[in-house]
Amino acid sequence: LVDARGRLMGINTLLLSGGAAAAGPGFPAPSNILRTLFRQIPKTGRVRRGHFGVRALSVTPTLAAGLRLTRVQAVVLAHVAPGSPADKSGLSVGDIVLSLDGKPMENGRQFHVNLYRREVGETVRLEVLRGDKPTTVTVPVAERADPLSATMQLSDPRENIVPRLGILGATLDPKLAAMLPLRSPAGVVVASASASVLDADNGGLAPGDVIHAAN
């Protein structure tokens, strides 16, 4: 998706079209998010998604009334994971986040998008309101756990690629089983798949599938 001057604005993920012509509303991944991802790949070979262990919600008028807040444009922490960077930094459920690195936070989506663009290892500075006392908290950004990334690391392309199926497989051993919520103790986990077999809706294979039997 480009603007009238040819500058990249995003990459379309969905286009609503009423006929044969590819015209209609588009839904692109924004360029500022994509830039963050593309910068990571040459450095690490993969995308590392940052988090610090919270779930944030937008403060609605009803919620503001219940919490006796004088402002509506803010974010409330609905969950703080035990042992997470947020927990260790002193954040608590019910804290009101007013700004992130000096930028006012108006809703939960804005908070998560701004956090998504932070690289693992960076720190963010939050202006937090707890009760009627404002405070500043600095939180390190950690890497969000991704079980499928772990399967890639446990697969050797020289040994685990299955050309006829177009997949890279990983043996489901106790170490891998502990990372994935699976019912079966044995099988082959699809770590990645080529574009030709990714049509899972029509019987294709997709990353995360577990092959229990053949024929």
C-alpha cells in the first residue's frame, strides 16, 4: 500500500472486493510496525517480540466512574504476570498508565502498539497513577515466549526437513512437549511449512500441527 508519492504506507493483509476488480477497502499492517520487524531479521534471523508481562485495558467512562478517576483517556493494568519484568518493577493490577516514554496513553490498543515497537533489552518509562499518587516506573522489555520459535531452534534443516511434504519437522520429545500444550507424548511437530502447503483450511499443514501417524 503506497501513497500518491510512492511511499510505502503498509502491506495489505486483506482487501474487501465486491467483484473481479481488486478494488475496495484494504487492511494493511502499518509501515512503522513493519519497519520494526525488518530491522530485527538481519540482526537476529527472526522476529523477537517484546513484552513485560501486563494486559492493559482502555479506561471507559463507566470504568473511570468506578475507579473515581477524573480523566477518561488513560490505560488501566488489568493483569500483571507474577515474576514478570512488570511485577519485578513494582507495577500492580489497577495501576493507571498515563504515559509511556513521555507519550500520553489514551487507550489500551495504543499502549500495546507502542510497546510492540520496543526492542528486547530496551527499557520503557511509565508515568503511573496509583490511587491519587503519581509515580514513574522504569520497566525492561523482555522477549515474549513463542513455543513455535523454540521448535525452529530444535530443528536441524539438514536432518529434519521433509521435502515431499514441504515442512521442517521437530521430534516431539519431553523438552518440546513441556513448551507446547499437547495431549500426545509422541509425534512430529511442524516447525515451519512452505507456502504451497500452508492452506490448513483445505487439509494442508501449518506450523504447530503435530503429525501422529502417516497413511
